[in-house]
Amino acid sequence: MKRIHWLKCQGDWVILQKLVKMDFDITEIEEKMSKAKDVLKREFSGLRTGRASVGMVEPINVDAYGSHVPISQVSNISVPEPRVISIQVWDASLVPNVENAIRTSNLGLNPMTEGTLIRLPIPELTQERRKEIVKVAAKYTEESKVVIRNLRRDAMDKIKNLEKNKEISKDEQFKFSDEIQNLTDKNISEIENLYIEKEKDIIKI
């Protein structure tokens, strides 16, 4: 009986060890890094270029019904012309709030309102202004890289602790470390490519 009991306990321990190993999930880190890139893409979409785009105004929040909500929740946004953004506000009482949100957004856009329709002509950017926007894009890029590196550091610390507590083997630690590093390098490279493309888009005349 003692032998059977010991085997059962040993089996439970093996199962427990497997569950502990499952605590480290590379897909979780991959998802977090992907979200960091998504945030960067949204920030880039809000930077002015020479062309009109819905993404330019999407980050704007409007004071509506006692709270701040995205402009897309109180209006329909479209681009009827290459250098014009059209905002159709659904509630006429919110038109002044939308106008104010646009003016205080630092996008440098001047709303032209007719009833509940707001048109935003996109003025030409000076070369100096383009350089300033490129600097902002570079700042966003570096912040995104910092997020990726912090995720890498936290993941590396986690697998070190798992190995230290004998919950994974040394070989598994090396394997996970390589996977984390490859994932980090891949995301950093993709972030740099996003910046390069955005820079081209900004300085293009």
C-alpha cells in the first residue's frame, strides 16, 4: 500500500510540475508586445501628414454627457477629399464641444461648421513643421521600444526564478530565453520599420 501511495504522490508531483511550467506562456508575452505595436500605430495615425485621414482625429476626446468620449462615438468621420476631413455630429448640442476638442487638440486644424457638419481642411505643412512631427514620431517609437524591452526583462526575470526554484530545467531556461530574445528582436525591428515608413510619409511633399 505504501508503494502504491508513493507512486500516486509522485504522479501528482509530476502533474504539478507540468502545471507550473505552463505558468510561463510565450504567447502571453507575444500578445503584450503586439499590443505595444498597436498603440504605436494609433499614435502614428494621429500625427499630421500632408494628407487627410480619419486616424488624424480619432485620438480626440469630446466632452459629452458628463464624460470624455472618443470623437468617433459622437459623430461619423470620413474623408470626402484628399485634403478634407468631414465630421458629421449626431447630436447638434455637441457641435460646440466637438469644435472645442478639435481646436485644443494641437493638430493645428480650423473647423468650418455648417449645422451639424464640421469640415476640416488640411493645410500644407512647412518643412520645419514636418521635422517637428518626425521628432514626435521618433519619441513615440522610443517609448514603444522601452515597453518591449521592459516586457523582455520581466519575462527573463520570471524564467530565472522558475529555474532557481527548480520548476524548470536549465535547458528549458535557455530555450525560453532564446525565444524571448528572438521575439524581442522581431518586434523591435518591426517598430523601427513602422517609424521608417511614417518618417517617409511625413517628410514627403
